[in-house]
Amino acid sequence: MSERTLVLVKPDGVSRGLVGEVISRIERKGLSLVALELKHVSKELAEQHYAEHKERPFFGSLVEFITGGPVVAIVVEGVRAVPAFRQLAGGTDPVEKAAPGSIRGDFGTEVQYNLVHGSDSADSAKREIDLWFPNL
Ligand code: DAT
Ligand code: MG
């Protein structure tokens, strides 16, 4: 069953020149790109995107980070796209949780600078795609 997920290459991934690497891994996994945009993220969009974390101590710095440079937002489609991209990304902590071979495991060291976002469920994907690509 085909489904969609929202992928973000966060500002650290863009500034480190890893956009092509991330897209390449998505394509090699067998997933398709449906929409792609380089975006400067407003504080409002960042706060809505990460609304589930608004009570967490890192929320302020997370919003500051994600609005601090352009991100590449991608709608990805394919069979089991949501968990498939989470697998490609690796766990949230690039050192403790993300396995080597994953994007975070291969390229990251710090939790905040973990390079990519991927929706965590089909419901989150729908909410996030509506937020980032209202015209899709
Ligand atoms: P994920 O991005 O793997 O879905 P999450 O939804 O729990 O992880 O958190 C969203 C982002 O917030 C995460 O990618 C990086 C940041 N973050 C999470 N936990 C953090 C922490 N303990 N300290 C700093 N940043 C954190
Ligand atoms: Mg999450």
C-alpha cells in the first residue's frame, strides 16, 4: 500500500551539502519524490511543525535552529514510505541510536543537528504535508 511521508533536510544538512545524498538514498530505497521545495521557515511554521514538543526544554533552540537557514522539504511516496524513511534516517540521537548506514548514523554527532526529519506516522505525515505543502 502506497503512502506519503514528509521529509525535511534540515539547515545543517543543507549547509553541509547533503541534499543530494539524502535524495539519492530515498531514490535508491525505491521511494518516489512527489514535491520538493527549498524553503526559509517562518517561526510560525516551525512552531506548528514541532507542536508536539512545545513543552520540552529544547523547544526554543529547536525552533531557532530550524528557522536559522533554508531547509529542503520533500514529499516522498511509496510502499511503507513512513517507516521506510524513518529507517533510512536512523534514530533521533545520531551516535547512541542511529545505526551506521543510516543518514544520521553516517553523518551526524549531535541530537539537535541530526540532519533530517521524517514523519513518524501516517497521521503525522498528513498533518505535516498539509502544513508544508498546502497546495498539494
Ligand atoms: P525525530 O526527529 O527522530 O522524530 P523527535 O520527534 O523526538 O525526534 O524530536 C524532534 C527533534 O527535536 C529531533 O530530531 C531533534 C530534537 N531533539 C529531540 N530530543 C532532543 C534533546 N533531548 N535535545 C535536543 N534536541 C532534541
Ligand atoms: Mg519526530
